[in-house]
Amino acid sequence: MSDPLRFPLVAALAVLALLAGCSRAVMTTPSVPPVPGMEEVGMASWYGAPHHGRRTASGEVFDMHQLTAAHKTLPFGTRLLVTNRDTSQSAEVRINDRGPFVAGRILDVSYAAGRLLGAVGPGTIPVRLRVLSLPARSAGDGPYTVQIGSFTTRARAEALRDAVTGATIAESTVAGESVYRVRVGAYSDRTQAAAAARDLSARGYQALVVEP
């Protein structure tokens, strides 16, 4: 004879399991609006081949060889300076995806960024995130450029600029600290800029398309 309480219990457990699975897609709202210079400290992971070529939460196709990242709340297009707190290795990334959905992690970077940060071997690393810039409310009419480096020391930026024909240095101040970005070209649309970025990546540079 079957237990009359068994089936309601099984149904309840099934509902709870479904809800637990859906919780991975739950978005959180930041308690404080992000501003340039804002910092966050925690653990970061990386993702690559299994997701390469798939759509990100922003609608872009994920390219593991571009400097991008997933964050739970920062607006798409936000640029972050990510620093490995153990080694001081750093990389500038652009947010184009949501995640990570593993407790205790604050950022999931692309394979390319993971290599620069020294995360590919260990899988997770302690990081400090600094917001460098937030996306404009509306797209501008200015040209696209391709960024191949971001430094906090001008000498390193100048060395990279001198090694790449046509490269220039864009200097800005974030939270009282100077940041030197090395950029190449001025392209009228994103397709041209993306093609230039692929060419620079093939030559060994970590290229990031910068939108107007």
C-alpha cells in the first residue's frame, strides 16, 4: 500500500529543485550606483572554450580571445581594471555578460583576460576591480578605436606605443590615479574596428574595441 504523503512530498521536492536551478539566472541590483573609481574585492574565475561562439547576456557573441568579463550587476559596456591581488598582474576588460553564478565569486573573465591575470592555471584568483568608465547613455558619433594596453605607469605605455605603428596614448585619471591606455586607429564602424582588433590579436596583442 502506498504512502498517501509520499507523492505530495516528491512534488514539493521537485518544485524546490526547479527553483534552485532557476536561481542561477537571478539578477541582483547594486545597492550603490556604480561610478568611475569604485572598487570591489573578491574572487574571480575564467571561462573559455565551452562558451566560445555562444551569445552572451548582452547579445554579443562570446569570443574567448577578447578582453571581456561577466559581472552580476555592472552595466554592459563598463570598463574595469582587474588586478590579481597575489601577483599584481592586471587587465582591462569590458563587461558584456552576466555572472558568475557561483557563491563567493564577483567576476568571470574571458580566457584572454584569464591568461593576463594568471588565472588559467589555478582557476580562481583573488582580485581587485576598479571601475574605469561607464557606458554612455547613448551611442556617440565619434570613431571606434582599438585598445592594446592599459597601464598605471607611463613608461610601459610608451614602450608599447613605440612598438606599434600609429599607436597613441590616452591618459585619464581614475580615483586620483593616472591610467595610460594605448590605442590604435580611428574606425567609422564597429565592423572595421573588430577586423583591426583581430589583426592585432593575431600579432600577439591583447586588443579591445573601444566604442565612441
